[in-house]
Amino acid sequence: MKKDFPCNPEGDCWCKKEEWIFPMPKSKDGKCYSPEELDKLKKEYNKTTMYKEHIKEYKDFPIDGINYLDLNPIYQNSSLRDKLISNCLEKVVDMIPPTFDYIGVVESRGFLIGSILAHLLDKGIVLLRSKKDRLPGKTYTVKHKLEYGESMVQVQEGSGKVLVFDDVLATGGTAEASIECLIKAGYTPVGALFLIELDFLNPSLSVPYKSVIHYE
């Protein structure tokens, strides 16, 4: 089998006849996936399914119309938490060379895993606060909209390359505000990493990014 087996991913193909069938994302270049690529997609799907079995979803929280994804069951399970951290490290290596200086942790759910990653990667931490005037010295602020209201990002003045980290990427408003705020404060954002990405909201960012768990 050639590396690039040309076909219509939505039509009949060797991959549809495999014993294991799982939801496959559409091929961006109009070709079918090679056996190696398909095996990688299968592993990603199984990994995502494992995490989703433990993530709790609360409807209409914090307001009506919003579904809250609760990662606390994973945080409380040391084995799952370690797997998640390991997957995060893999995504960082896949995305950019680990030559950045800081992980920019987004308040507040980005603080937990982001701090662990910074420790394991031997990187500094830049706090991206969502509460005004909680940081001393020269600070910069960017306001932005959430799916359920308005918020802000505030960071201390500094310099260096930063990887932004947060738990969930929805529309990308918070992450993009974090990127803008870091630039205003003197930093150079080089990428972003998320635990969960809500693909159905079609988020986009001005820097390269990766996500461990996908909701399509």
C-alpha cells in the first residue's frame, strides 16, 4: 500500500473495510489516510474516548445554554492525571521545539496542569490573570468576550518566548486575548496548548496550537 492512497474519504475505500471502524475526520487534501496515519488516528480516538468516560458534563452551567466540562474526576485520579500530563508533553514536542522560556498559565483552570508542565519542562511560569489588579508592578490588560459574558486578561511586563496553556479551547477568545496581552507586555507567544478543544465551534488562533481531547 502506498503512503498516499488516493480516494474519496467519504466513498468506498480499503480503510472502511477494516475490522475496527471509528469516526474518522475528513482528510484535508482529499486523499485517504495511509495505514500508518489511520493507526495514529485510531490511537488518538481511543485516548480521547478514555478521557471522555471520566469527564463530567453539566448542562446550563454557569448559565443557561452553556455545557460545563468538569475535569476534576481526572485531576482526582493520579493515574489518569499522569497520562494526561504525558499526552500534553507529547503535544508540545509535536508542535514546537521546546526552546521557549515560559508557560503562560491562564487563570484559573490553566494553573494546575500548566504549573506541572512548567516544572517537568524546566520552564518559568507567567501568570495570565482574569482578576483585575491582582498583580503588582507594571501590568497590561486586554478585555475580551466569553461565551457567557465578558472577562479580561492581565499580565506583568516582561520578555521571552511563551507557550500559552489553558484547559478548554472554545471560540478562542480567552486564548487570543492572552496572546495579545503577552505581546503588549513584551513577550513573544510561540504557541498554545489545551486539554480540550471544542471543534464544533471552529476555534482559530494566531499561533500554532494543539489539544489533547477533542469534542466534535
